[in-house]
Amino acid sequence: MNIYTIHVTDREGNSHTLEGIEGWRVMEIIRDNDLPIKAECGGACACATCHVYVAPEWQGRLIPPTDEEIEMLDEAYHVEKNSRLSCQILLSAELDGLEVTLAPEMD
């Protein structure tokens, strides 16, 4: 069981270093560490309430978004070029140290 680290900036600008097991969804790691992420669909790519911004230096390391993820992001608020759904990012050795910021909540 390989454990890796991600760095999450919350909506107040506070940085959190979290550990997760290889293969876990970034959304699960954020949620299980009691950070304020709704993740209403539980990782089914059906809601966009786990929207995050990926730091520029990490964008090219992620698997490109699926059409389904792009459609969900079209329904999200405050979407930027570096927006992703954290339920669609699986932790791996290549993503050890990943930096994301929680997007503003949908009003």
C-alpha cells in the first residue's frame, strides 16, 4: 500500500498537507480529512460539487478530463482553465505532491 501526499488550499487560503493511498480519489482524501467539500454524488461524476483548481505545474501530469467530466464542469460555477473534478483524479506516484485549491462553493 503506497501512501502519497497532496497539498490542498481551502477557501480561506489555508494550506493543508494530506496523505492518501494510491488509487484513492483526491475528493475522498479531501473529504476524509474534514475539509469543506460537498462531493454530493460520492465520486460518480454527476454533480461538480468537488470542483478544484489544479496548480499550473501539475496540469500536464493529470489524465485529460473525460467528456463526462467536461460536461459536469460546464454546469459548475467559477470554472477556470485549471478546473477539474477531484473525484476524477486518482492518486498515484506521478501525483505525489499534487497541489489543488478548493473552488468556491456553488451558491
